[in-house]
Amino acid sequence: MVKTNVLVIGVKNFRGKDKMIDYFLLMPDGEKIYAFSIKYTDNTYNMCKGGVRINEILTKRTHDYGIMRLVKRMKFMLPYFKEEYNVA
């Protein structure tokens, strides 16, 4: 779990062969850090386009494959974010 208010923002990226969503971490001081990209789905984009807290993503449970792919990637990347960007 993350104690600070770090938001995840999804931005459409339709350049190239595949439709993707680029995810950025919005730090409490306003800094925007690129996190990762995954394939585009409407549900994941609609959930993250306005910004959603990391804790809400980590505790999300649903039958939607796209959202669970986002949850899995976030859990995989969280140790790196904690070490590199001090997301505590």
C-alpha cells in the first residue's frame, strides 16, 4: 500500500501499430512521471483518465480482463516506483 496521494493518469497513445494507454504517476508536488504502457481498453481508460489513487488500483477486483491486467502490472512495478521515486 502507498501512504501518499499518488495518482495514476491514463493518456491515449494511438501512434504506431497498436492502440495503447500510457500511464503516468502524478506525484503530490505536481511532478508527472512516466510509468508504463498497456493495450487500450475502454474500461481502463475511463477509470484512469481523470486520475485514480494507486491504492484504489491495487485493491480493485473484477472480472474485466483489462482492469486486472492493469492491477497486475501495477503490483509488478510498485517496488520499482518505491525504490526509484520514493513512492511510500
